[in-house]
Amino acid sequence: MTVFFDTSAVVALHVEGPLRRHALDALGQPTCVSALALTEALALLPKLTDETVLQADLEDALRLQWDHYAVVPVDQRCLDDAAALLRDQPLRLADALHLAAASRLPRPLTFVTFDPAQIPVALSLGFDVVSN
């Protein structure tokens, strides 16, 4: 089974809390992500902590884990698929890009997200969803 992590799942792996266990349990071989996920995760660091040392530690952890993901490119095909989703679904652009990237992968697919806006769309695309 193919496993895809959106940014919320990528970050949850490295932040203590109830979501971490769900993310750890869902890790697959391989776990896929969109190319957008690292940029989006790094942008979230200042919102997770004000301490620069902890931000640096989280960035290191994210970058080390990144090497273990299969990265789906955000290319023109992905952008076009995201645009189609945005026309039909109430999504943010980043959410549509993650879902479009996941749609390129073989099925069955488990989509791991802690973003409630993505769940109904992921289900409508035929994904199994792991969330809290």
C-alpha cells in the first residue's frame, strides 16, 4: 500500500503530542510526500516555537527525515491537477497541491493528514485517510 504524508503529518512526526503516534504508526516503506511539503514545514517552524535552538533542531530533524521520503514533484501536471481540484473543492492551494501529488501514486493509497479540510476531498478521491 502506498502511503502519502501531507505537511501536517510530516511535522507531526517531530512534535511531541497526540498526533505524533498517528504519524509514526502510518509511516510506510516508502512514505511519499509532495515536493511542497518541506518548504511548507520549514515555514511553520516559527509558529511551533519561539526558541531559535528548538527551531534549528526541528529543521534538522525535518531535513534528515526528508531523505527517507519518496518525493512527488510539483510539476506542470501537478499544478494542472491542483487547479482542477480548486475549481471543484473548497481547498487552499497548498492542500490542492498535496492532493494532486498523491493522486499520481498507485492505489490503494493511504493519505495521512491532520488538516480537516483535506479529509473529505481525500475520501472523494478514493484514498484511505489516517487522521486524528
